[in-house]
Amino acid sequence: MQATTSLLSRFRIEKTALFKDEEWSIEKLRRPFILWLTSLTVEEKKGIESESQLSKKTQR
């Protein structure tokens, strides 16, 4: 299982309550991230990755 930058960014957007304070410890975020990541369907993961690719192309 690999986490790309786009997946990490989407997790931060969808789980904003976890990022309210300045503590970004691995211990605090690991379990919620793994649960969130494993709950995504293959189509959702591909959609997140394709959105990331599209935004990179439009920024150039």
C-alpha cells in the first residue's frame, strides 16, 4: 500500500477535524488514514489520482 501526495492531500481535505491543532503526529493520524485509505474503492483512488494529474497539467 502506497500513499501518494494526492491521496494525502485528499485525506487532509476530507478529515479536517484531525488537523485542527498543530500536532500532526504519525501516531494520531496513522489509524484514521489507513482506515480511510482502505475504505476507498479502486475507482475513487483512480479518480483522486486523475484529478491530481489534471491539476498538474493545468498549472503548467
